[in-house]
Amino acid sequence: MTSDFEAQLRAVSMRVTRPRLAVLAALRDHPHVDTDAVIALVRANHPTISHQAVYDVLRALTDAGLVRRIQPGRATARYESRVGDNHHHVVCRSCGAIADVDCVVGHAPCLTASDDHGFVVDEAEVVYWGTCPDCATERISQ
Ligand SMILES: [Zn+2]
Ligand SMILES: [Zn+2]
């Protein structure tokens, strides 16, 4: 697993460092977490990695395209290491739970905008809003 992360870092000419590996591992195991959660996850295993180091690593990995930053609506920014596949998100209005929604494999129909206004479109970000199963159950039982 770790060697995958090393290969990813090398592919974008980034040095392999312990904080970078720790952040990538945290996001692999816990997709769609906010900055505070990434810090908590990383520091649980690596107490010597500072808050600031995690901030810096998140920014560097996002800039390098290894991490994707999503911010549905006015929610706090979340991070995930699943990048480059044009996947979308379904978000719960009540609790903020987020899940991945795939595009059709090998094809991204949502990239065909009904009117592209002359833009060359290379990415589409769709957010589906609704109520997650947990919140829906809670609402019924109340
Ligand atoms: Zn919910
Ligand atoms: Zn996702």
C-alpha cells in the first residue's frame, strides 16, 4: 500500500515524506473528511506530525492533483484521494454525510453540457443533495 503512495508522489515529482504518506493513507481509509479530521487521523498514528505540517501537505497534495478538495454548498472543505475519475457526490442536507457516485465507467456523459457556451469542458462536478438513509430513518421514527 505504502509503495503505491510512493509511486504516486514520484509520478508528480514530489519527495516521499512521512507526513505525505500519512495524509494519503488517512484519506484512503477515510474519504471525504475535513481538515480537522485529517489532522486527528494523522496524529493518532504519528503524534510528531504537527497540525501545520498536515495543512501544508493537504495543500501541496491538492495542488499536485493527488488529493481532491470538495466543498458542497457552504459546508467545510473535505478531502479525498480518489482523483481523476470525474466521480460525483451525494450529500445529506441533514448530517452532511457524503458518498461517491460514479460516472458511467470509461465515459462521462455529464461532460456533454447542454450548452457549453464555447468553453472546452474537461471536468464536471455534480452534487446530488438529499437525505441519507440514517437521517431518513430518524425522520420516520420521530
Ligand atoms: Zn444524514
Ligand atoms: Zn468522492
